[in-house]
Amino acid sequence: MSIRDNRTSDSARVAVLALASGLLLALALFSTTGARGQDLQSELDSKESQLGQEQERKGVLSTELSRYNDHLDQLAGEVAVLRNREAIVQAELDEVKARLRREKDRLEQLKHQLGRSLNVLRQRLVSIYRSDEPDLLTVMLESDGFEDLVSRYEYLRRIEEQDADIVGRVRGLRNESRDTVARIDAARDEIAAKKAELVRTRTQLEAREAELDTVRDRKAAALDEVQTDIHRLEGDISDIQGQIQAQIQAASSTPTTPLPAGPIQGGSSGWIWPVNGTVSSPFGPRWGRMHEGIDIAAPAGTPIRAANAGNVILAAPTSGYGNYTCIEHGGGLSSCYAHQSSYATSVGASVQQGDVIGYVGCTGSCFGDHLHFEIRINGAAVDPLGYL
């Protein structure tokens, strides 16, 4: 082998070694970046799982709070009924007390009348005892003729009737007094029973109401805690997504060339689709809250078209929407485009239907490249599919 051949062989070996070293370095960098990316993705999956659990717990707590509020409303109705019943019973108690006072007054009168009647009866008995009044046979034998007999008999009969009236009046007054005392005792028992019933029922209701208030407050505090955890997890997820996006951008050694806009896809109401793609998430409730638009799957860098002509009223990073653009179309109608990688228009610009206003990306809170598209009427979100 010649010296020239040896030099050629050595140069080839050096080139191969250099290429191998470069490949190894690239593989090492890729391995490090990939491992870090996997760690971030695992952390993201964990946070999303926690978020789902917290959203589910929030739904349970909201349902329980609603149930407790319903119970409290029911108790409030029962308390109102009890208050009305209390007013009625109080009126009945007042009537019973008034009747009781009348019965007591009547009892005093009866006692006075009974005392007088007993005194008359006592005097009559003493008078009979002292006068030694004759019996009927003696009066008949000592009478002077028939007329005197009749007169004496009539006199004795009237005396006997008077004595019977006195005894009867005393007996009646005594019985009426006894009945009045019984009515007074019954009225007192009725008052005591009604008062005891009201106090017992009111106490039970107030205790139940206080118990439900305590439980409701505890559930509300737990719901606030869950809401705080949800906000924290959403922030963590947004941060992790930002880190993943930054790693993807850093790993790319060449600038991204914008993709072609593609053909215009018309809608059913004179609107056009902002990008061509499938709807990956529809309008409506999602993860325990309202998803106020539709997500259209499209690769990063896909141009976004204005769905209709109008004036750009917003083009700025906005919370979880990331890079966010809104176009006002008149009559309170507007369309909005979220998560853009970059803008292709600015506030105040007038755009025509189909003009490129930005590019698909994953800025803000998102799980991958897509366009979040909204239609709003006077600021309130409606289903965009009604216009596309």
C-alpha cells in the first residue's frame, strides 16, 4: 500500500470518528431532553388526574350544599308554619285564660252565694230546733174546724217548700262550684300542655336548623378549599405546559415555516371555518365548567382565517386563552381565536373574510396544538357550530 493510500484511509477514519462523536452527542442531548420531557409529561398527567378528582369532589360538594340548602328551606317553611301555629295557640291560650278568669270570678260569686245560703239554712235549722214546731198530725188534731185545718196545712206546706228550696239551692251552688273548679283545672292543664308542645317543637326545629347551618358552613368551607386547589392545579398545569412548549421550541434548531392556509371551507350561514380540521372538543360543559367554544385540531403554524369580515378589537395574551384575537362583526356579534402561536393582525385593523389573522399554536392553558374558536353575542358565548 502506498503512502497516499494510507493518508486517504486515515482521513476517512477521522471523518467517521467525527461523525460518530457528533451522533453520540446528539443522542445524549436528545436523551436528556427526552427524559426531561417524559418527566414533565408524567407530572402533567398527575396534575390533570388530581384536577379531575378535585373537579369531581367539587361537583359532589355542590350537590350536597344544594341538598342542605333545600333542607334549610324546608325547615324555614316548617318554622313559619310553627310560628303561625304558635300565634293561633297563643290566641287560644288567651281565650282559655279569659275563660279561666271568668270561671274564677263565677267561683267567687258561687262561694259568696253558697255562704249566704248555708247561713240561711243554719239559721232555719236552729229556728226549727228552738221552736219545737209541731208535726202535721198535731196540727190537724188541734185545728178548730175544717178551714183552720186547711190554713194550718197550707202554712206547714209552705214552710216545708221554703226549707226544701234552701237545701236545693245550697246543693246546686255546691255542685256548680265543684264543676267550676274542675273546668279551671282542665283549662290550666290545657294551657300547660299547649305551651309544652310549642316549646318542645320549637326547640327541636331550632336545633335541627343549627345543625344544618353548621354542616352547610363546613361543606362551603370544603368547597372553597377545593376551588383553591383547582385554581392551584390549573396554574401548575399551565406552568408545566409552558415548560413543555419551551422545551419543544428549544429543541427545534430550525425556524418553523408557516403552513399553507389551505382551501377555504364555507359554513352554512355565510361564515367560513377559520381552519380546516376536526372538532376535538365541542361547545358545552367540560370538566365541571363551561367550554365556551369549539376546539379544532390543526398542526402548529397553520394559518387562521377570519371567519367573517369585521374589525379587530382584541389581539393580546389573555389568561388561559394565550394569544387571543377577537373580531367584531357588528350587531353585538364577534368571533374569537385562542391559543395562537403568533398574530398576523393587530387591534384596529379591518379584515375581510378569509384574511389570515394568526397561526395555530398552544399558548395559554392547552394540551396540544389546536384552535379554540368562539362566537359571542353581546359578550355571551354561543355554540359556533350554529354559524359554521
